[in-house]
Amino acid sequence: MDEASIGGYAFEDLAIGQAATFAKTVTEADIVAFAGVSGDFNPVHVNEDYAKTTPFKGRIAHGILAAAFISAAFGTRLPGPGAIYVAQSLKFKAPVRIGDTVTARVEVTGLVPEKHFATFRTTCSVGDKIVVDGEATLKIPPRV
């Protein structure tokens, strides 16, 4: 993605109900890279033989890897550059597997003008199934 394709909204441009999405298909390389960056080499993520012995019956992506797509939606779609995370709650509802396309969706649910804070409903879905559900608060730069 190049910088020209990244939008950006000032706090004053936001409205309740405004939403955006970011989608990515999870690859083997994503899981290996995430394990390397995070240090999380839990065998349920990186070892198929081990993962087959778990209730998942095979490897699954790190939950936080899927949730990171929420951050991508914030940083590149809505509100875009300059927004800063203040808080994020997450509920992991179902596993994500290699080859799944995860769609992160962020929707404005509240605005606090005196602090330039916005709250968002955050979800990640694979098809019609929500795999991660949560809420976030971001500080959004005002229009200059």
C-alpha cells in the first residue's frame, strides 16, 4: 500500500456509524513472521503435528495477529494516519487458520469532542463468522 492510498480523517470529520474495513488472507509466512516478531512460538501456531492433538485439530493463527488487522484498519482507513490507540478490548470467539481471509471492521460508536477521543466497535470476521469482537478508543488529531 502506498501513502497516496492512505486516507485520513480529522476528529471533526467523524460521525457515529461511520465505518471502514481492512481485509487480508492469513498465510504461512504471516504466522512465521508474527511468531518471530512476537516471540510466541506456541506449537499450536507453528507445529502441525502438535496442533493436530489439540481441540483445534490443526494449526491456528495467533489471535493477536488477527486483531492486528483492526490496527491496520485504523491506521490506513478510518481514521487514518495520526490516530493513536488509547484502549482496546478483545474477545476471541473462533480460530483463524492459514488461508482464511480476515476482514477487520471498525465503526464509530461515540465521540468525546473535548478530548478528541472516538470509540469504535471493532470486529474481525472470516466470512459471516465473527472471530474477534471488541471495542477501542482512539485519540484523533483535530483539523489543523
